[in-house]
Amino acid sequence: MGNESGQSFCTNAEWMGRAHCDKCHIRQLMLFSELPDTAFEHLLAPIDHFLYPPGSVLYEAGTHKPFIYSIRRGMVKLVHAAQDGSNRIVRLLGNGSAIGLELLDGSKSYHHTAIAVNQVDLCKIPVSTVRQLESEHPALCKHVGKQLQDQLNIADQWIVALGTGAARQRVAQLVLVLEEFFSEDNGAFILLNREDMAAMTGIAVETVSRIVAEFKRQKILYRFKDNFYMCNVAALQELSRYG
Amino acid sequence: MGNESGQSFCTNAEWMGRAHCDKCHIRQLMLFSELPDTAFEHLLAPIDHFLYPPGSVLYEAGTHKPFIYSIRRGMVKLVHAAQDGSNRIVRLLGNGSAIGLELLDGSKSYHHTAIAVNQVDLCKIPVSTVRQLESEHPALCKHVGKQLQDQLNIADQWIVALGTGAARQRVAQLVLVLEEFFSEDNGAFILLNREDMAAMTGIAVETVSRIVAEFKRQKILYRFKDNFYMCNVAALQELSRYG
DNA sequence: CGAGGGGTTGACGCCGATCAAAGCTGGTGG
DNA sequence: CCACCAGCTTTGATCGGCGTCAACCCCTCG
């Protein structure tokens, strides 16, 4: 079952301690950007900071723990499990994204299962804390809205790019997404395993493998180091359009 | 080009006059639910009320008029036009939904083209008015967030239900969506034309037609009156799962 | 060294895209 | 009132892409 095999790790998640939002060096990227430092002085419930290994299940669809999560670093996949046992990856989120926001809208449970794709560094924020901060600082509401709008844009792109066209076009689009949103400073990105790529595009694993292997042979996609890859963006854009 | 042929109507849109939000009988369904009546006394820019015939283009992707829209009654499709000329319908929205919200998040232009599917009754709200109301009534921010969360849920459902599985499963899911979200009091719903159904599911028009015709022969789907249809929900749910 | 998990490749058959043509239906004009 | 037309729907025939089953390779780990 792919990365889910790491599920046993989730109890081993390394607790990094209480978060110090007022001293957070990446706060401008996060949900609490623009809140004043003083906003965090009298929180009723603590914000904790965790490091999860790849494959960890952050939460499961249908369950209800009163936390949302803000991703500091790493990739998280939101998975929908169909009744026939197959999985579909609905969204892939990275640095600065917040997940579990459906709880703020009154949903009693998470809508998806959230799984760490690589090592994930995140803050776990009690819903009650968000509500407290929202009431004291209405600006936070807008940032939640911005998160939702961003995710809506991603979902729309998913429908258009990964849900349409021939298999080769979809895989090309997927690689472009990885390159654009998940590459490191050097432009290299982690190539997901074939099962995850299949679950994102709605294509059979073998077909994905064939196409990826073809891209590698054509040098459109090539290993940079370890599991990091680089790609020929122009060639992939051409493929994603015409095939 | 299907309903887009009605594009010429858009200049004929019937202006129904200034909206009277304080007297609106369906405000509890709309964006401005829970705002006090007094909120609308000193608006800088007016809210107008329109009636659009089927096929009207409400706005086009990439353009930027400073308005969002709140749908009082009717169905609107959000369309993404691919560079190869094909269209993909990204979302179908109905009574109580707001569209064009991306403008509130700072987007310079609409992300999709919005087209009336049937007769659409809506309010056209200047962005400046929303901002004014938001600053005076922070609660409005939450309602915008709720709209976004709703649309995100719809987009996720779209990915899972209409972007996955065999053609027959997708068409079954689509009919169920129409039945669930767009049926009248009597349980009958408008069956979209085949081209729109194809653009929603990513299937060829002929294949959709074959499957719909098959459903009709099996009496799983039958005409109620005019273009209104009814369906056997249980049978379609079975089909949507196993095929 | 063997076991196991992922990735790659081959063979085959079916689903669905495509091209083509024939019903249907509602609207228009004689 | 009927003939005609245009657009949509339905159906047929054909073919290629991709899902499926299966084997094999490669790498890691015990």
C-alpha cells in the first residue's frame, strides 16, 4: 500500500516541543502571518511542533481530533479512499499550507486522510486556539480564506490538468506540478513512487511506469541525486499540450 | 458549442433593479445571511439584481470586472477552456453559491468562465461593497470562508466522483449529483445536454450519449416532463460503485 | 544469500475515442 | 398545416490506448 506502510511510525513522531510563534522565522509563510507577536501571549491551548517521518498518517478521514495543521516543511498528500479499496490522491500540499481547515467550518470530521510523503515538519494547532485568535484578530479570518482559495485553485488545476487528456499528457502535467511547487533551490524535486503518481492521475501503475521510463530514456526526466530528479520543462509542456 | 451559443444573449440580460438586501426573502441562503438589516443602509456601490437566460456568459476567464455574484436561483457552470479548444467544466453551482470570489483574494482576473445553464437569477455585488461590509462586519469574512470551503468540498467530490473510474460509473455519479443538488421539490432535475455532461466527466460525447440512452432503456432514468428527468437512485449508486 | 518490495517490460483483450451516418425534435417560413 | 432545416441525440463500425495479468529486474535489508 505504498507509503501508508509507514503508518506504524506515527506514534513515533518526534515531538519538537511547544511552538514559539512569536519567534517563528517562517511565520510570514504560515497561517499566522501578520498577527502581532503579542497575539500568542495568552493562548488557552498550546500549539505543538512535530516532525513526522515519511508515510506517517497525520489524521484519517472520518475521525475528529480537534486540530488543524500548518505545514512548515515537507509534502503531505490528502487521500480519498474509495469503497472498493482503491485510493485517489485529491491534493498534494507543501510548505505553508494548512490542512484540516474543514473543522473550522463546522465539519465534525476530517474529509480526507492526510499522509506525510517525505519528512514533514508541522505545527499542530487546536481548533479552540484558532477560534480564540480569530475572535481577537479578525485578520486571521482572511488568512484562512486565502488558504482555502489557494487550495481551491489547486483543486481546480488538479481537475483540469490531472483529470483530463491522455495518460502521457497527465503524467507530463504531474511532473510539471512537482517541478513547480515542490522543487528545492537547485530545481530538483522528489519523484513520487509510481503508486502515488497513479493515484493522482487516475491511471494504472504500469502505465505510469511505462511513461516515466519513456521520459527517462528520452532524457526529458533524469536523476539528479538520490531520489531527486530534474526535467526538461519545455519538452514536458509540449507533451502536456499535444501528447 | 452547446449552451455557449447563447452568448449573444448576455447583453440582453434583464436588469431587475437594485437589490434590497434588507428585504431579501432568501438572504439566509446567501452570502449576506446574518448581517443586520442596517448593514445595507450606506453602501458606496449598489448591488444589482439580474435575470440571465440560459447560455449567458456571466464573465470570462482572464477578464477583470470588479464584481462577484451571488446566485439566487439557477445553475451556473464554471468552465476552463483548454488551449486545444476543448472545454472542461470544473464546477456546477446553484442556489446560494457565490462565484468570482477569487477577486476577494487579490486575483486580478476571474479564474474560469461562468455560464448560465438554465435561467439564472443573481445579485451582482461590487468587490468594493464586499470589502466595505467586511470591514464593518467581520462576520462576513466567515461566510466567505464557508463559501470557499463548500466549493472546495465540491471540487474534491468532482475529482473523486467524476474523474475516476469507468465511463458508466462517472455518468452514474453525475446523474446522482444532478439529482442531489439540482432537483426541484418534486425530485425531478434538468438533464444537461450531452456535451456538458462530457465536459464534466472527461468522456467523449458519443460515449455519454450511449450510456444515457442505456440508462433510459433500463428505466433507471426517465423523462418526467419536458427536459426534467427522474432517476432510480439506488440503481445508480450501485452502478457508480461497481459499474 | 535469500526474501521482499518497488520498478520495468511484455502480451493480450476490452473499453472508449473517433469518424460517419441516420433518427428526432423544435423552430421557421411558406 | 405542412415542409424543411439545424442542432442535438442516438447508433454503428473501426481502431488504438490503456488496464490487466504476469514475468523479470534491481536494490535494499535482514
